[in-house]
Amino acid sequence: MSPRPGFVLEVDGSTPPTLFWNGERFCQEKLPEGSRVVYAPEPLEPLVDPVAAVRHALTHPLGDSAPLPALLHAGMRLTVCFDDVSLPLPPMQAPDVRQLVIEQVLDMAAEAGVDDVVLVAALALHRRMTEAELRHALGDRIYEAFAPHGLLTQHDAEDPENLIHLGTTEMGEDVELNKRAATGDLLVYVNINLVAMDGGHKSVATGLASYRSLRHHHNPSTMRHSRSFMDAPSAELHSSNWRMGRLIAENGVKVFQIETTLNGDTFPAQFGFLQKREWEWSLRDRATYAATSTALDRTPSRVARQIFHSIRSPHAMTSVQAGEVEAVHAVTTSKVWEQQGVEVQGQTDIVTMGLPYICPYNVNSIMNPVLVACLGLGYFFNLYRGRPVVREGGVLILRHPTPWEFHPGHHPSYIDFFEQVLSQTTDPEVMSKVYEEPFATDPWYIHLYRTGHAYHGVHPFYMWYWCAHALEHLGKVVVVGGDPRAVRRMGFAPASTLNDALEIASDVVGRSPSLTHLHTPPLLMADVR
Amino acid sequence: MSIAGTLTGKRFFVTGSTGFLGTALVERILRTVPEAEVVLLVRPGRRTTAAQRTTREVLKNDCFDRLRSELGDRFDDEVGRRVHPVAGDVGLDALGLDDDGRRLLASCDVVVHAAATVSFDAPLDQAVEINLLGPSRVAAAIAATHDPAATHDPAATHDPAATPLPHLIAVSTAYVAGTHQGEAGEELLDANRFTIDADWQAEVDHARGLRQDLQARSRHPERLSEFARAARRELGGAGDHLLAARSEKLRDEWVRRQLVDAGSARARSLGWPDAYPFTKALGERALVAGYGMGTTPSDHQLPITIVRPSIIESALAEPRPGWIRGFRMAEPIIVSYARGLLREFPGVPEGIIDVIPVDMVVAAILAVAAHGPETEPSVYHVASGVRNPLRYGRLVDLVQDWFGRNPLYDDRGQPINVPAWSFPGRGRVQRQLQRATRAMDLVEKAVTALPVRGRQAELAAKVEDRHTLATRALGYVELYGAYTETEARYRVDRLLALADTLAPDDRAAFNFDPATIDWDHYVHDVHLPSVVEHARVRTSPGRSVVDKRPERARRAILSPDRHLAVFDLEHTLVASNVVDTYAWLASRHLSATRRASFVAGLVKDAPGLLALDRRDRGDFLRSFYRRYEDAPVDLLSEDAWELFHRHLLPRSFPDGFARVREHRRLGHRTILVTGALDFVVAPLRPLFDHVVCARLGVRDGRYTGRLDVLPPIGEARALLLAEYAEAHDLSLDEAVAYADSASDLAMLEAVGFPVAVNPESRLAAIARRRGWHVEHWSKAAGGSHSTLPLGPIDTSMSGRRNPVASPAPGGVRR
């Protein structure tokens, strides 16, 4: 039986309460009658033999590309780049897709007699991965073979020695990349394409770039003109990366792109209820939900956080394609769409979301308030094609505890951003003009980014720019159950219950608004007609 | 002739011009008497000349605002021409005058001696030197300048014998007549049947001898070790020099306290409420006996008038209503009451509080000066009690009513309710307060002994504050209680007769008739607004009116004028110490079972380590760092980076790091001074221009466990700073230092801008007392909270030998 597609439920008197994520907890809310709940499609059938599928993809490339073995020869300089810890979410059960793919790439390289191989984690301005994270992504075998010899590297966007400026696009955008990756004979990039924006030219043009290059598309204007940034043809973010990607190709940088898609099987069996529709919950689902949520309510959030961050997702590979970037990405995007797309008829006045404990930037870390905003107004809000699910001037209601907490090792500049910038302005434009530069060039943040596991000084700004489209579009943002001080600092309205939030929203959308709840994760992408 | 007319062009010699009455007198002369000049006897400060003190403490006082605006640009010229400061001291024989000073004194027509130590709890010997001997010294100096035989200056331009003797107006106090029931007339003390004729010379000798005696007793070994213990309790391990300085200060204070007590005891035994009126009374007697015209057949006879004001308070009208200088007797009581701290104050409701506005006293002095001396020493009271009595009960009602309508506000912006006094007896109030202070004493001792820091330590400081306030309240009751129970009535017949001789214009311009005071108006509209303004208390509600001081201090600290910022590390920038960094590094590569025994060992050693650290930081570091013996240098410096990112950074205070960076952005040099090891602080180097830290010796790629460099500790840090500043041509006055503990006191004292960061209770108390800026920096919410500072379990290095920790728990050596 093939998996069921996504589904939009209309709430009536007999509908059981709807599950909301709430950080490291869950809760159930009774939504007003007539509300809609959007469910993701059920997980697609995974590839039966992923190893064989990878091998097939490498030897049967798409677009204008030779098979990988044909591109490999003794004496060449091969650079294998891969997505960092921000993908997939949650981190997947071993073996990780990156390990599966890179093992085969390395086998082929070995067969061809290639002995100059360097692995590069494509961090962009993200934090460096820890040893444990690298071992998880690549497997111990690869780690042991490369790390002790200094051949397993992490992209350093602040190392002038290891960056090369390739030129500027017709729009004047600087393209500055990892030197080894850009000057080797072949760049193999291994992607995990969790959402539609991942991969394509963005892999190299963003993942291996410097601040000088990134600032051309990571800015409020680009983000406001990306509607949504998940929908490539409508996204300025996408266009900018594509211009850069083509410039990279024109400069003779040979890229062999490998993209993989995963199914929506996001949570392990004990959390099975998270992926089911409430009225289909079995007795067992109900019992585990009750037991889990009761237990979590009594667990200190610090411990709950540890429990959740130890979750390894059973994500399974649904496709793998390799070859020329654009041809590969077209196939990938349709595969992602197949897993996540749900048709939604028309916009509503209000959209509600329960935000989970994790976003791309707090793996094994704390979801600080800026990341809460980014996940809600950046990622989830933009998971649409056509029009946002919420109408212009409508209200977004998020549920998340939004604690005033930051990981000092991972997010040092976030702490100062929250204190020094958000206390002054929530306007992305003002931020980028007045405050971005000092943060981006602060030697202390650069030091922590380069030597520790800190996100780059400018990263919190990018998180806020990610929200720019939503901030412009929405009439109001209400956060249910959040730390009121932290919520207000970001310019949002705090509410203690969903009913209070609806009350607050009524100022903007009136007494009988239409409402849609996005039942995610598992991830879904709304195709709003 | 009018007062101004008579005094025009005269030259006044004034002592005590930096005081309340003196300032008002100088201002009034300059403003209302044409061409009159003033010679001011001013004691030079340690770093200021008499002229500088005159400008700073007299002419810049807001008393002169009116004159300044009347004269405009001419103020400086006019004042320069008419004011002549001379260096001198009424506590010294011949007033310590030089030739110029003597010449100026000789040229004066009127001498107003207004210098006194008015504090009611002055040490006995000081009160004796100034209050008792002061008037006679002034008289002697005058006599000497007019004695041809005593003239030291052959080149003197004047003929001393030819100039008439100046009129000496000695300011005393009405309370010289005591506080006994009955009326006191304006007569010399000899004529007053209530005052005992004490031998003033014997009292002088005794007071001087007493100081000698107390100085000797304070040096008794037992007493010295008591002071040393008290100093250590207060400062902890701040360093020998500072402890010595503190205990010496405590010794001085002890001597002073004893002298104060001796003064009050002696005064009471002779029937005066305290040392002030007692010494003033003997001073009058000494003056009259030594120099009084017609009283003794002496060569040194002078025309003398004694003016005895009662309790001088803010001006009724001149130079402006409410003008007051300093926080005087009644003000602290009123403010304590308004802050709800004085629940009760003794007193008799129908008793008379004899208050007189300062401008009336000044006017009376000038009228006396214009009137001229009489053939014998005469006395004027300037007091309100008989002519226009203000009853104590009425005063309390007026004050209560006013603060009911104009309350002060507490820290949280809530109005403070003033208590209703029930006029209990002095004994009961005293006993209540004594009980309260004793209880607070115990609480304070208990709290300061707790190992708390930051906000909790602030709490301890608050307890201490409360204690101080309660002690002070007790002091007020003990000192001033007598004045609220005064039943003496000071007659003013001569004063009123003097007023009668004045022309109507003068009576308005130089008003000193107490009958003209409307007490309701004076208390509500003149005095209390002025007191509240001077008391720097919160007079508006709401939280929005936050204390601006921290903000101002922060601005001063981050001013571009600063150029150096010094930081301590542990608990100032990072909540960590040498023990837990060691534990982290040592456990980094340990297996699970060995970790357990390692922890057990460290826990076992902990009390000993703490005790050693408290005793001597240097010894502690030396002995503790032995644990690094044989540790491989390479591995440790690699691990140290991990230590920093995984252990120290999560325990860091983001505000602290932000502050270091702000200093750097402002172009200030930044220095880190720490007892931590060089490889541990290596990741912090980008924040600092200069790092002073400990360094271990190295042999064959391994640490020897012996220190190559012991970083400066305690006072040595101040020396190091001084050297650094000198070498880089910087001034420590413009430097900022951040530290958390009293052991860094020397370093904090060395700079112009000390900042106590999350201070432990001792430093919190010190910072509070000295008004140092305090920062409360905390770990990022979400930072590490683990209790055991252990490295992450090493999955990769099974089989690799642990570099630091040995199998023996707590030990390192292999």
C-alpha cells in the first residue's frame, strides 16, 4: 500500500484535541470548530538498497557530466565536501547518508589511484562540528583515516590563507570560496536535501563561502524578495546562488553534485504518535503520549533537552542523484516535494504552529529566542509555494517556551545580539545598516568561530533576516507559553494559553477569524492555491 | 548711622569661614557692606593652599550664587580685591600665622571667631584644642600684633600701637549655660549660678594627657592583635600591607572613640549634655579670664563680645530662604525619620526646641560689630525659645504632616510611611535601639561569614547598612536626646535692646528678631524642602526613577579618557578556578572507573586546598600546580583549547567579555592578571594586550610541576600595575580595574576607577562603603550548570595513557 498523501482536516465537534509541539514538550489544544489542520504526507517508501542506489547514481550521472569514476585519475586533487551538522534534523540513525555516499566516493577514488583527497565540512558561518559529530556523520572508518592526518577539515570562512576570490557576478556579488575546494581538480559535494531550499548551487556558493560573499544574499532585501525561499523560482536567495554557481562553473571549478532525499520518517517508534493523525491514535499511541508528556512535564528542561537531543531519526533515503548541479537539483526538488507537499485551499487569518526543540542551528545545543523566531517566522512560515498560508496582515501564533537561554559556547554573539541589538530595533533593515558590520568583523567572535564551536558573529543577524519576509507580511506574532520578557524583546506578544493568544489576535483579525494549524514536524510544504 | 554705613570700608578677620555660619557671614559682608574687606583664616589642606580652599569651599558654595548673579562678570574682580585668605589654624599657637598673616590681622577692625568643632561627638582633645583654647589663641594673636615688643617684623609698615585694638566677637553657643530648667540670661558664665567653675587649664592638661595615655594603651599587644583580627575579618587575605594599614586605622579609631567617650563622660559629670557646650563654656571662661577688659589687670586686654546662638538651622531669607551648608544636627534625624528608620525619638512635647535661622545669627553679629564693644566683655544670645518658642510637639507634628504629604520613596519606588512618635522617655528608646543594634550585629557577623558573592553579598552589605543606620539612630538619641529635653530658656533681652537701636531700614535688612519667624512657614516651606534636597533621597515614586549612579559610573568607566583596564579572571570573567580547570584537564582522558576514584580523591583533598588557598594564595598555587608534574606539554596545550570552549566559555560571564571588548574598542589597553596557568588562558589572549599569568617549568616536553613564574598576588598586583603604567607612560588614575574579592583590594585601590564584580561579601561591604561601582555579571542562562568539573568521556583515546592524572586519586605524579 502506498503512503497516503498530505491531508487538510477541518475541525468539528468530534475532532480530538490537536497535538502541538512545545519545545521539549508537547501539548494538545482544542482548536476552534472550522479550523484546518494540515498534515504532512506519510513517509515515502525508502530505497531498498541505498548502497546500490548510490553506486548507480555515481556511475549514471544526470545532466552534462561524466560518471564519477571517469572523473577520477591518479595524481589529481580531489576535494569531498559535505553538509554540516545542521542536516538532517534530527540527526539520523547511523549510518548517516554522508557516510554511505562518501565511502563509495572514496572507494572509487582509491580504485582510480587518487591519493590527494581532502574532506571539507561545508560550514559556511556555522559552528565547527565536534569530533563526535564528525564521527557520526562520516563513520569511524573515514574519520580515523583522515582526521589524524589533517585531511578532514572544516571550512574556515575567516582564514584569508584558505580563501580565493573568484570574481563578481553580473549583479556585483563577490564570490569568495574555500581555496582547496575551488582550486582542486574536482569538487564532490555530498548533500542531504531535507527541505527544498537545500542543495543546488547553494551547496558550494553558500556552504564554502566567506562573509564577503554571503552578505550578498544573506540580507533583508534578498529575504523579502524570496517568496518563499523554499520555492526556487520565486526566491531571490535562489537566483543569487544560481548566479554565483554559474560564475563558479565559468571559473573552471568542476563540481560533481550528489544530492539525497529522505523520507518523512522523522521520529523513532517510541514517538510514533508524533507522525500520526490524532483520530487514528491507537490505544498504545494514546498511552505513550500520556506517559511521555506527563513524564516530560515533570522533567527539568535541561534534562528534557538532553533526552530530545539524543534522539536519532530513522530517516531513510528515498532518492540519490548525482552529476551536474542544476540537473541533479531539479530531480531532488521534485522528490522533496513528493514527500512534503500538501495542497491547501486559500489563506487564513491565523496560522498556528507548535515549534519543536530543534532547528538547524541548535543541534546538541539550546534553542535560544532568536532561533525560536527563526524557526517559526523563517523556516516554517516559508514552507509554502504560491502564497503564505496566513494572509497578509494576519496573525502567526507560535507555541514554544522560548526561554531566555543561550549556549555560550555555540551562540556567543547571539547573547550580545539579544542584549545590544534587539533591545534597540527589530527592523532587519536598520539592523543590517547599523549593527551588522561590527558584529561580523568583531575579532573575538571570529576567534571563537575559528578556534571553538561558535557560530560566526554575524549569524544571529542572518537568523533575523530569515524572518524578514514574515515580519513584513504578518500583522502580529503571538508566542504562547514563552518567557514574556524574551518574547517582548523580539517585538512579539506573549500569551499564556492558546485562547489568550486568539483573544490577542482578535485585535488584528476580528472575533471570528479563520485558522490553520500546521501539524509539523514531520515537515510539510503547503501548496497554497 | 546704619549698620552698612558704620561698617563700610572696615576690614574683618574671620575664622571658620569654611563652616556654615562663617560662609554665610562672609557672603553677607561682601554683599551688604560696601567696600568692607574680609581676611579669612583658612587651614591649608594636605594638597591645597588656603587660597584654593577658600575658592573651593567658600566662594564656590551656592551661598554666593546670589552675589555672583548680582555682580555678574565683576564677581571675580570684586572678590579678589576684597577677600584675603591667610593660612593658619586655630588649633596652633599664634594661629600659625606667617608675617603676612600677622600684618593682615593687625590691620583688621573686627575679628569674628566662628571656628569650632561643632560635632557633638568630637574627641575630647580636639574639642579642647579648638573650642576651649581657640578663642584665647585668637585673642593672643591679636594682642601680639598690637604689642610693640612682640613685633617680629621691623619692616612693618604700620605702627602697632597706633592702630586701635580690633573688636573680638567670639561665637559661642547658648548651651554653655547647660540644659537645666530655668532661665539663662545674657551674662558671663561667672554670673550664672548653674555652671560649675571648672579649672580650664586642668582640663586642657588632662585631655592632652589622656590622648598620650590612650595611644599607649592602644599599643598593648593584646589590643593590637584584636585590631589585626578585626582587620582580617573585614578584608580577608588582602595582603599584609593592607591588613596592617587597616588595623592601624582601627587602632586610631579606637583611640578616637575612647576620647569621644571620655569627652561626653566628663561633660556630663560637670552638668553639660556633651563635650561641645562643655568645651565652649570653658573656652569662654579662658578668654574672658585671659583677655577680658576690666576683668583682669593685664597688658593684653581686648574689647570682647560673646555671641551665643542656639541651634543654627537653614536661612530664613538671606542669601535665599532655605540655604544650608552641610548635614547638621537636626537634618540626619529628620531624614532618618522620613525614611522610617527612627521609629521613636525621645523628647518632651511641651519642651522647647531652640532653633535659630543662620541669617539671623549673621545679622546679629554684624549689628554687634556695628554697635561696637562695651567696656567689659558682654554677651548676646541669638535664640528663639523665649521670644517665639517652637514646642517640640509642634515641630514633630509639622514634620510628620509635611512628610505625610511629601513622602520619601524606598528602593522600589514605594512611598515611605512616617511613624507617629509617642514621645517616650529617653531610656526606653535607648534600650530598644540597643537591643536592635545588638541583634543586627549578630546577623551581620553571620552573614558576612557566609561564602556568598554577587547579589547575595549585596544583601549582606544591606544588612550592614541597616546596622549602621540603627547604630547611628542610637547615636542620635544618645547625643541629641538632651536637646529635645532641654528646659532651659535663653533670654534675649540684650539682643532685643540692640534691635531697638536699629533704624527701621536696618531692622528689615539685618533682621534678627526671632518673633518674626512664622514657624509653620519656616518648617514647611523653608527648612524641610532644603533638608530633603540636600539629603539626596528619593522624592518621586515609581520604578522608572532608577538610581542613575551605576549608569553614570559606567559612563565614566567607558569614557575615552580612560586608557587602561585590568581584569582579574576567576569569578570576574569566568565562574571557575584553578582546581576545576585542573580537574577537567586531568579527567579528560580517564576511563570511567578511574574518574570515580579521581573525583573521590579531589573531594577528599578539597577542604585542605580551600584552607591553604585562604591562608596564602601563593603557597596554594605553588603546591597545587605540583599536580601537573610530568604532564605532556603538547597534549595539555591542545586540551586547553577544548577546556576553554567546553568548560570555561560556558561558565564565562558574557557581560564581562563584552566589557573587555568595549574597552578595546575604545582604544584602552586591556590586561589580564590571574593565577591561572599560561596554557589555560591562551585562548583568552586575543582579548588582552597583556596577560600576566603563572607558567610551569618544562623538561623534555613535560611539565616539571614547579612554577617558573609565580604571578603577582594581592598587593604585588598593585605594584605590577604601577610598573606597567610607568613603563607605558599611563596614569593609574585613569585606569579601571575589575576584581571580585577583597584579596584584590590593593589592585582596586591602585586605580582611579575600581569595579567590584560579583563581589564576595567582604568586597561587597568595602565597595558599598567606598561608593565603588559594582557589576553583577552572570553566566549566560543556558551556560553550564554541571557540578563536577570533569572533562567529557574520551571515546577516542581508549588505551592512550592519561597525560595528567595518575592512578592514585588526586595525585599526578607517575
